[in-house]
Amino acid sequence: MLYYALYLLMAAFGWARVFNIQAQWFGWYSLWWHYMPFGLFVAFGMLFHLEFLQLDRNVPRLARLSRLNLLLSLLILPVGLFALPYAFMLTNVALLFGLVVALWAGAVRLRQGFLPARYFLAAFIALALSGAVHMPSGLGMLSITVRSTEIWVVLATAIEAILLAFALADKIRLMTHQKDEYLEQLNRALHQASTDHLTGIPNRYAFDRALQALSDTGAMQRLLLTIIDLDGLKRINDTQGHIHGDALLCEFAKQLKTLNSTGLSVYRLGGDEFAVVGEKHQEEAVRRAMAQFESALLEVGFGSCGISYGIAFGAEAATSSQLLKTADTRMYAHKAAKRNDVAPSLF
């Protein structure tokens, strides 16, 4: 955008000198004020081409030619000061060279599938058509008056500026579309990385991120963590096969998902271990849900299975790892106590 703006500024400054605006308004009569803006016009044009068409990455050979013309155009500045008779020739060579490189680069990038190059190419075709009349006229090769051709070149330059604006707008639109696609891909990848592929609920990675976020925001004090273990999964895998074991995991995960509507978050930590994260005032709701889920497993044919769980509170631990260890210890204590008919509410 900066190079485009400077490119247009130098074009306006240069053509203002052609029509004697600087001389009439500011008393600047030196021809250097004529050749200087046209030299910078070419220089900023080359920088704009390099950036807009991404020539360094896509067409390195044309990038080198653009830089060569950039150096040539900068030579106009000292030549206009110390060797003015050569400035006219050097300016025309730089302009012609820049026009050829621009047309060539635009055609190559359009063929490569860079759609904004279609406006870029159209802009320089318009400039080339006017230049095809102006340069021979300026050298006395055509009978058309120079002033008439200059008006057509100014008009062509205005058309070029408009088409280049379209090209920039199209590139911005394309970049916005690409950014949206990248964000969508990133979100999909993050979702896949955070989701257990078998049960469809968040996995251990998502669980660790959630605990870390709660710890960072200072919400640990009101946190409730429940670690759950499915009793009997190994026995089903060994006696009925892993297909039945997977069916048990999916059935239990489906039941756990119902807790999401109550503000609780559920996770599969791996194997037969699950977790529920909520706030301490939801403790009774979690205990009732565990009893209901165990009965539901029995009703759908998993009568040899059960649920062991342990609940820990954020106020009991200084870190998330300590909280997890406390809940895990209570879950194993519950598993052992169930064999002796100890009330689960103790755990």
C-alpha cells in the first residue's frame, strides 16, 4: 500500500511539472524537478511490483530485472542534476524497461493463478498503449503534437491508478479469504487434537489445557474435579473383545455428555478413565449423576460394569497436579471401598 501511494504521488508530481504547475505555483523552473519524480515513479513502481506480485518467491528472474531497473531509475536523480542532457534518455529507458518488466511479470503471475494480476496486467496494458504513441511523438517520429499525446498519457495513468487500486482490493479480498480458510483449518486441527476419536468428547490434552486455564485465571478455589474409572472394562475386553469394550466406552461417554447442559465439562483421560470439571456447588449433582449412570449401564446390558470415582476441590490443592492427585487417590479408595459397601459420599 505504501509503495502504491508513493508511486501515485510521484506520477502526480511528475505530470504536474509537465503542465508547468510547479513553475506557475512555486517558481520551480529547473528541469531536475521534471526528471526527479519520474525517476522515483519508476523506482516506487518496481518496489510495488516486487511486493504486490511477490516476485522474489514466485519469479526470481523477474525480481532481479525489477531491481536492476530500480537502480537504473535512481541514477536519474544525480544525472538530472549534473548531466541534464542525458536525463531525458535515461528516463525514457527506465520507463520503457519498467513497463516491459511489469507486463511480463503480470502475465507470468496471472498464468501462475494469481488472479489479482489480471487488474495489474490491464493497468499496464493501458499505460503501454498510451506510451506507444507518446514516446515516438516525443522523439519526433510521429506528427501528432506532444501536448496531445501527453493528455492521453495522463488519462492512461489515471486509468492505470484505478486498475491498480482494483488489483490491491482484489488481493486484500484474496488474503482475507485465505486467512479465513487458514483459521478454519486451524480450528479444525485444534478440535481434532482436543477430541477423543472414539467417544467424541474432549481428550486429555483438552483437559490439561482447561485445568491450566482455570489455574491461570485464579478460579481454582471454586473448582470441583471428579475422576472416574469404569470398573470391568478390562474384563469385557478380555472375554468379549475390544469391540464390546469400545461400545462400553462410547455408551458411558454418551451419558457423560448429558452433564454439559448443566455447566459441567467432561473429558476422557485415556483408557477407562474419565473426568468431570465443574464448581464445588455442583458436588451433589455429580454424585447423583454417577449413580444414575451406573444404573443406566446395567439397563443397556453392561451389568458386570460399575463406576468408581473420586471428588476433589480446588481449595484443597495449591496446584492443578495436586488436585488431580487428590481426586485420583479418592477414586482408588472408592474402588476399594465398594467391595466393602462403604458409602461413596465419603469419597
